[in-house]
Amino acid sequence: MDRPLLSLRSALVLLLALLTGVTTSGLTAVSGEGAARSLLAGLAATGLAVPFFNRLIAAEDNAPRPPASVGAASVERESNG
């Protein structure tokens, strides 16, 4: 029981999706729609936001990185000047 229930990334994705849904629901309610339509709009936005934020946050991890030796060699050349 030492590990958390959700990873930090999962918690962030769900939090952003929840904030998106609440904002959509609030804006829909303010625009004059009924409570049921506001709730449905918020749930739909939450459902669509989960895969969006999941992809957005995971995109940086899949980016190609140069080998460590290439970066180290350029740093050595700059410092030797």
C-alpha cells in the first residue's frame, strides 16, 4: 500500500478533463440552456477531453532525442573554444 492509487499523469489528465467539463457545463447554463442540457454538454466535453489531454501529455515522452554522445561532444567543443 505504499504506491498511490493513480499516477501523477493520470490524476492530471482526469483533473484537466473534469475542469473542462465543469467549465462547459457552467457556460452552457449561463447561456440560457436548461440544467439537463448543461449537464449533458459537460459530460460530453469531459468524455472528449480525456483522450485529448492523454494524448497531449504523452506526446512529449515519444519525442525523438539525440544520443547523449552527440550532445556531450558539442558541449566539449564549445567549452574548449
